Amino acid sequence: MYCWLMSIFLRVFSIFSLLVLMTATHSSAQENKPALVVVGGSDSPFLLERDSTLPFFTSKASEVVSIIESRIEKTTTALTDLATTFESIRLRQEMIKQSLDDVAEILLEQIEEAEKILVNRAEELENIEESDKENLRENKRKSENVEAIMKVINSKEWVCPVSDTVKFYDSWNEQRPRSIHRGVDIVGFHGANLYAPVDGEVTFFWDSVGGKSFKLTNENGDYYFGTHLYRFGKKSGDVSAGDVIGQLGAGGNATGPHLHFEFHPGPEGRGNGVNPYQIVNRHCTDRIPIDMPLNHYDGEEREKYSFSYGNLEWD
Ligand SMILES: [Zn+2]
């Protein structure tokens, strides 16, 4: 109740004081303008003295306008800047896209080039692989051959294919009138027994170059060939090491009595000929130097001659 009364009183007092003010300043105010102006909405109007307060509001309002104008200007500038920035970003993105396209094209070209190189390289590799494979097969064959030769050299059962005194030298790969020499020539007495060097199956046949010949195949595939025979053995087929398989002669194109002897290690056997010199050198112990006549029985006389030991090439 008190508050409500106080509020009424204050409102009455304020209207009263404004009226007093209006009366007091009336004489100095301009004739055609009211001294008081109404400010605010019609629902809650209040009066202001024109001369003292309006310029303040006007100046404030113009300040506000100028601030707003400046804001608008700044905002416009900022927006323009933003647009410029966006445009520059867009241009940059376009440039990036273009350079990416260029890069992609270059990459594509390079990939195509790389693919071509790869294809060529793959073809080369295939060829290299083929030749490598061939080399490996050849090396394998050689090492297997060396192994086979060592096995035969060290065999206790192996028998020298020619009886009695013999002489020979390493004539592997010697150039002969018709071809390259692929065996060892074991010179011996005419009619000397020829022995099967190992167990195996022996076959006798006529060779157009060497005349009467034998071939003997061991169960492991080792293949032996002998030619220039004087006579074939009495039986062909299965024989044991040391069985007589013929007599030594000078048949075919031979210039003197000797056995042309070949060794072709298994499992390849025939066609895989190797130098048999070291095998014969080990197992044919009744041997005299090549340039000594066979009928020299005197040991001292034999020592005047020197042996040739051939080379260690296996093929
Ligand atoms: Zn020969």
C-alpha cells in the first residue's frame, strides 16, 4: 500500500515539476517551437526540453549513424576482402586441380612407360632365366658327372678293360681326321683279353667307324663303349665285372692295336660322354709310358720313360 502511494506521489510530482520547468523556460524559448518535445512511444511517452536535450540526442544519433555507416563500410570491405579471398582460394584450387591433372597425366605417362619397361624386363628376365636354367642344368650335369667319375675312380670292383701291359695318354678332345676325340685309346697287345669293367648288360655290334664294338650298360645307367675289337666276346647279355667280352685288335679305322674306350655316366648314360682318362689311369696299373715299346719288360728300362698324366678337365 505504501509503495503504491509512493509511486503515485512520484509520478504526480514529476509531472508537476515538468510543468513548472515549461513555465519557467517559456520566455526564452523560440516563438514557433514548443519548448518541450515528446520522446518515446505513445504508450509510455516522456517529455524532454528541446534546447538542452535534443542536440545531445541528435548528435548521439548522428554518431550512431556514423558508427553504423562505418560498420557497414567495414563490413562491406570485409565482405569484399572475403570475396577476394574466396576468389583467390577458388583460383588456387583450380590451379592445384590443374597441376594435379598435369601431375596425374605425367604420372600416367610414367606408369605406362614403367609398365612397358616392366614388360620388356620380364621378357628379358624370362630369357635370362632360360639361359640361367640351362647353365644350372649344365652345371648340375657336370657336377653329377664329376661325382660319377670320382665314384668309378674310387671303386674297388672296377676292372681295367684291357689285360696285360698297356699304355695310353690323355687324348680327350684331340683333333682327329674325322672328328674330335671323345675317349681314351688304350694301346695293348693284339688279341689281349677285353674285360667288362663293371657288372652290366653287354651288346656287340658293328660300328661303321670303329668296326667290331661293344656297349655295356650298368644298372645305374653308366654306359661304356669300346671299339676296334679283334673279336667279340663269346656271350652277350648280363656279364659281371672282369668277364671276358672280346679281344683287342685294330679294327675299323684304327692304325694299330688299341681299344678306343668311352664312359658316359648315368642316369643320362649314352650321349653324356666324359673323359675316362683318370679312371683308366687309376685302374690300369700294368702300364708303360706311351712312347715305350710294349714288349719292354725290363723295369729299369721302363723308368727311363716318363708318364703323362693328362689334364683334369672332365669334359
Ligand atoms: Zn680313340
